[in-house]
Amino acid sequence: MQQEPSLAGFQPVEQCNLDYHPQRGSAIDPHLDDSWLWGERLVTINMLSNTTLTMSLENGLSELGLAEEVQVAVHLPRRALVMLDGEARHRWKHAIHREDVHERRVCSTYRELSAEFLSGGQQAQLGAQLLNIALSFQGTPI
Ligand SMILES: O=C(O)CCC(=O)C(=O)O
């Protein structure tokens, strides 16, 4: 991650691990991540098996004259890193459909703080405390 120019300055304050199993019907519905606490870049590492990340716009793409829902399937090979920012972060919902989990898949998503919690923001002091906790975490993930 440190070698990727578009992740310069990225300081993860959260690592969220999800464990998908086809036998359990694992999936995650289309959603936008919170943007009050979480910052611009969402970074996910896709592990153990390939999958498809489905990006969707429920109300279509008026710029292209498309009124119906638009979906874009993004192939994620095992060991791929994907970053969502800009419109992919704030406008397009993302999902992993049940039919796209073929084998066990584990992903880790890293989130940075929003501007409100960074230096110069109204909650900068709290943000610094959160980062300090995150960066010194030594415990057992749950
Ligand atoms: O499984 C994924 O790649 C997406 C995870 C996700 O959307 C989330 O944790 O909010």
C-alpha cells in the first residue's frame, strides 16, 4: 500500500475483515459507506478467491441518457487491491452478490478518517486519539 501513489498519506483507522462462504450464502447488499467518520479512500484487499464487485446506480446515469439502474461488474482477482474514491465512493453503491462468492473469500477493508477528524477539522483531537488507538492496536481482532 505504501508503494501505491494514490494511497499516499493513507492512515487506516479501521480494518474490517469479512469472511465469505458460499455454503452460508455470504453476500453484502449494495450500500455506500458512511462519510461522516470515514474519509475519501476505501481500500479493500481481496483474498483466497476471485470475486466480482458490483457497482450500481439505482437511478441510472442521466449524463448518458440511461434512466434504468446501471450496474458495473468489476472483476477482483484473488490478492487484488481495490480503492474506491470520488464518485465510486460517494455516488455508486457497491456490493458482493451471493452468486459471486464461489469459494471461501476473506477481504480486509481499510478506512481512513474524514477531514472533520483530521488536522484542522472540528474533531481533530478526537481523530488523533482514534488514530493513536488504531496504530498501536495489539489485541485480538473480533
Ligand atoms: O467484500 C467486499 O469487498 C466489500 C466490503 C464492504 O463493502 C464493506 O465492508 O463495507
